[in-house]
Amino acid sequence: MNYNFIVDKQSFCNELGISVGLLNYLLYSNKENGIESFYINFSVPKKNGEERRIHAPNEQLKFVQKKVQELLQIRNDELFAKLNVENKIVHGFVPGKNIITNARKHRNKKIVINIDIQDFFESLHFGRVKGFFEKDKFFGLPKEVALIIAQLTCYKGHLPQGAPTSPIISNLIAKILDIRMLKMCKKYNLDYTRYADDMTFSTNKYLTTKQLEKLLKDLEKVISNSGFSINNKKTRIQQNNLRQDVTGITVNEKLNVNKEYIKKTRAMAHNLYCNNEFYIENEKGTLDQLEGRFSFINQLDKFNNNISKTKSVEYNLIKNQKNFSYISTYQKKVNTKSDQFFKQLNSREQEYQKFIFFKLFYGNPKPLIITEGKTDIKYLKAALKSLHKEYPGLVEKQGDKYIYKVSFLDKSSRKNKKISKLQYFLNISEHGGDVMKNIFSYYDVQNNYYPSYYDYFDELRNFTGANKPVILFFDNEVDRRKKDSPVKSFIKHAKISSKVDEFKKNKKIHITKNLYLLTHSLEEGALEGEIEDLFDEDVLNHEINGKIFSRKDEEETNKYGKEIFSKYVYSNFQNINFHNFKQILDDIVYIIEIYEMSKKNRKKVVTE
């Protein structure tokens, strides 16, 4: 990225990767309302009962604004890399930071001061945006380009709440405020953070009333000189003998959320379990919103556990340094044995666990497919894209995108995470043959270790059944003779050996409740097979960088493994024959239809 290349409208468009025609269309096509005609306006309720006005760009403008946001973020990152410093002040709209990282700076302090900036986005007006990009020494863009950025990112003369560019631009312009505030805070020995318009200051020093009054005047002066004003109604001075709150989180000793928030979250979940819907501030909520609340509560637990772990490490290192022993109750690994696993979760974690099970296996809005191998998902998605016209009930093409009407369980953990959410809460690991068994254990009424969540939810729903089916997909290795295959091991665990002949014949069986077992057809004369057998020889023999495909998980010098092969299949679905996958897709359609029929019959019985 080289900002020296941006000298006019054309070069700016080149950096964004858009045409000048698209830019001109957005800026000048509507002579009466200009770019404001590309916004959708609506209101969302605030906690205090007031409404927050949102001005959201339509898809075309949003696409360009995201390009601008990415360009500005790269430049912002370059600035901090050049200075060789980390921005520890700003926590709002910054990747990897949130209200928890903002609050923890102020944990266990004698005094916490909260100040709210009045009309934060509205105060960042058109002229201020244009002037910043034109005059800031690290941006210094030509006047024409600075004007275009202001035109693209402002609505009715200021930065709008709802545009993807507003957060990064507001943080860039408020940089001068943060620098000035940091200098002043050193004078008073204060810690300072900012989350959008919420400014927080804290100290372990005792301050007299006169000192506090002087401090507040100095803070107001810095804020005013930086082009902002204080919302005095929201200014709070919190002593440590009372509850101290930072961006909705209690910070007295541990980081904690208001008990009322936890109660409301559990009540919302209960309404969802009973009625298949819940409300947040009188608005119908979504599964993702509710998971966000549970995840937020869980993040605080994890943060506090880390504090306890650190204290334990320090204590043990001091106490045991003579004999070099190290004992810590907080260093235990997750015990995946079923008789111990669920004892490790606290009550809040158990509520989150219950919700995750509901979202995936009972209240699932789409049929869920769980595959034996992690590469199977790419194969099935590629087959669906290739055959989308034949299976409109499973996938739909909208423009260049494919909208799947079934979901696939992603068991992997995110980057930099040693353990996935599914493994921690449900004992469903990323790898290993016990994954399907552990899922079945939640359905098994004879299993005393796993909570019977399905039956719990079904009783709340008057036994009308889960929303959609859950399909366990295995390689067809029922007749493997040398050793137990994953599917044979699962059949034994689920005690469904009586259905093996039916399974071998039909490639699918109903296990219990909304749980189904599915496999693929075999090559003629074969007793067992893998999903890769469904591809034609020319696909299996495809060379990549001089290497040939090997079905072993580990790569060899002249061979590549299943992971690379699956990526090749997914990227080249248009040129691959997926005829042999039709049996799988036909059976998925059949399972969905037969389950819907069984649900209707159950509802009839209940109503009668």
C-alpha cells in the first residue's frame, strides 16, 4: 500500500479496486438527494428507553465504504507499526478489542470516572472529515480525494451510525483527543481508555473533593479543545466502596456483568426453548444475538479464571520454590471422560452449554449434517453447487453466491485457540472417532453422564419434536473386517446393530428422535469404501505442483493429502462430475421430507 500513488479520483479508485463510473454513480446520479438516497434509515431502542437512529448504506454504497474502511485500516496499522507502539487506549471498533479489554484496565481501582462525549458521530461533521484527510501529516491526501472520502462517508453533513467507515474515521479524528488526554493523565497518575464515545479514567490514588473538581475541569478543557463536548448527564465518579461500572461491566475486584443481565439472558433462552422466539427490548431476537449474550458472560468467566490461574501460579512458585514443586488447581487440562467432563462447568457455563445444544441439535433452523471427516464438508458443498438446479431444496444460487439450505457442523477451533467451543462445552472434539458417539450420548436416555437436553426441550415444547433433522454422515465401512471402522464403532455404541442390514441396503436409517445415519454407495463388488471413491479417476489422478493425491492424512514428498485435494475439488466444482454424489443428496432430501412428515403427525397427536 503506497499512499503516494493516490493523487486524484482515478488513482483513488484504483486503490479501492472500483471503477470511476461506480464512484460517479454513487456521488452524482441522484441530483436531488445525492448520496443520501443510498441510505436506509431505521431506529433501534436504547437501554434507557430512547431510540438510536441508524443510517445504514445500501449494498452498493456499503461495498465501496468497506473498501474505504479497509484502505484506512491498513494505513492506520502502518502508522502504529512505524511508531513501534500498540494503541492501548482505544478499544471500540478495534480488531481483538472489546468492552471487556476496555474494562479490565480499570479493575480494582479506588476511583473510576466515566465521561460520555456528547453526540460523538454528529460532531464529526463533513468539513472535519475532509480537513483531517487533507491536513493530517500521515494521510495528507489531495484535496479532491479528501473531498470524495467525506462525500462517501458522511450522511446529512456528519458521520452516520450504521456505516462501516464511521468507526475507523471517528477513531482517526479522535486520535488528537487521545494523545492530549494521555499527557494530562500522566500528570494525575490516571489510567485512560476510550470505547467510542465512552471515556474512562481510574486511579488508586485518593483524591479530595477539590482535586476531583480540578481534574474534571481539566478533562473538560482537553475535550473541548479537541472539538468535542461532554454529556454531563452521564458523568459518574465511582468510589470502590460502591459498585464500579465500565461499559456495562462491574470492575471492583473481578470483572462481572450485572446479575440482571444474566437473569434476562436466561429468561430469553427459556422463552426461546418454550415458544421458539424471544424478545430483546421489545424487538424479536435472533439465535446469534442470544449466543452473543451467553458468549459475553462466558468471556468474563474466562478472564476471571485467568486471573485466578495467575495468582495460583505466583503463589505456588513462591511457596514451592525451595523444593521446585509446582501445583496449581487452575492448570488442569479439560477432562474429556464423560463421568468427569460435566462436573467441570459452572452454572453459567451449563446454561451456555444448554443453549449451544439447542441451537445446533433441537432448535436448528436448517437440517444439520455432521461428517466423519473434515474434508467431507467441502466435497458435499462442491456437489451441491455443481448440482444446484437439481436440488433446489438443498441449495439456491443467488447471483454469484450459493445459499445452502442445510448447515454443516464446523468442529474446528478458531486460530490461536487450543480448544474449540464445541469441545469445551459439549465434549465434541475437532478430531477423533468418538465425536459421533458423544453427540449420540445426548440423545441416549440410558446414559447417566450426559444431560438429556433433547428430552428437556421436547417436554417444554409439548413433545412436538426438534425443528429439523440431524444427519450423521460416515464413510461406508460397515463390512470392514480387519478392525472396527468409525461407523461400526458408532453402531455398537448406539446399540442399533439390528438395523445394520437395513442400513447396508438403503444407506440411511433413523436412529432416534431427529437423529439419522447416512452413508454413500459403494463401487461395484466393493465391501467398503471412502467418499473419495465417488470421484472419477481423472479427478483422483490430478497433479498439483507435480504431486499426486494420497489418501493418507500426512503429506509425503511427492504426494499431497486430503486437505489440499478437498480445496481443489471445492474450487473446481464446475469442471468435476458429481454424478456419484446424487445418492447422498437424494437421501438427504428424503430424510428431510420424512422428518417433516413425522413432525406433522406428532403435532396432530398432540392437538388431538
